[in-house]
Amino acid sequence: MKNCTFTKEDFAVFAIEGLEPRMSAIRKQIQPKFRILGQEFAKALAIELNKDSLPVHIAQHKRRTKNAPKDTWMAIGGDSRGYKKYPHFQLGIYETHLFIWLAFIDNPLHEEKMALQIIEDPSLLAKVPDDYVVSWDHTKESVVPVREANLLNGLIRWQTVKKGEFLIGRQILANDPLLLDPEMTQRYILDTFMQLVPLYKQAYSVYEIKKSTV
């Protein structure tokens, strides 16, 4: 991969006041990195998932008219029209950290069936490394270490409550020395995604998707 990582200047974007100035910095500094990394990660994940390709979607924040975004992200997965209807992989950035997720957000298709798959067979979830974290709401920064989370209650809420969500992955703090090494940073992010591929496959197995949208 190219010599691409995230720097203190990227995290500082979220201290810029105003919607347009911050969005301008996001487009100039962060989105080009998402395009580079997204294509590389998508290629690797497509091979692992036995797919010809996976689409990369970069958040554009077009619905915002006043408040500047506190984070931004790119998503890998879904179809050419979007990603939120499907389980997908996310790489995103706040002022304080990067987040690397397998995400089930905004009421994806077959949500109840996906949740039930994991509830009835949590063996793959149990294999996730101890340094992973979970979130039950993608709009909040707070996370819970996977070994401290009440996973059953959270998964049941995801299954039964309309606003329920489930995200699992890892974070990299803005001051982590790892980010000084582009190759190690990229390997860490891709390794995180790869560790979550079995869980993605387990959830995705309930989908009834036409070949034209795969």
C-alpha cells in the first residue's frame, strides 16, 4: 500500500469551527486517504469473502446544513447505492481516535434474523480478541470492552428495539505511536477487519440478495 496513515493534522480537523471550513478540510485531508485505503482494504476483503469486488462509500454529510460533523468515515460493503442496509466494515475518525468497525446500524435488512444468528450461536463472537470493543449506538463515542460488555442483553436489544444497533471492532487513539508507521497502521486496520470476517459471514448468511446487487 501507499505511504498512508493518519496524522495529528487529520485529527485537528475536528477542532475547526464552522460547517463549511470543517467540511473543506475533511474533503482535502481525510477523504483522499479514505479513497486510497478503502480501495486497498476492499480488495483484500473481497478476496477473503470470495467476491469480485466490494464497494467503498465515503461519507459526504450532505444532509448537514448547520452543525459541523464531529466525525467522518468510509464504509466497505453493501451495494453501489449504499451500505446501511447491510452489515459493513467502517473506518472513521474523531478528534481523539480512529474507529474500525463491523457495523450493523440504521435498521439493516434482516436485522432480527442477523441478531438471532449471533444470539443462538455466539461462538464466533467469543473468539474476538480481548482488545476489541463494542458500541450499541454509532452516534456516540462511548464504547465498552468486549469482555466487559453484557453482550446478550445488547444483542437482544439490537434484535428487538428499532433503534438498537451493534458495532464491534477496535480503536486507535490519536496519540498512538502506531500511527507513525503507515505500514503497521494499515496492517492493524486490515487485521481488525479480517478478524471480524467470520462474524460478518455469520450475519450475512441470512440475506436473500439478488445476484445483481452482490
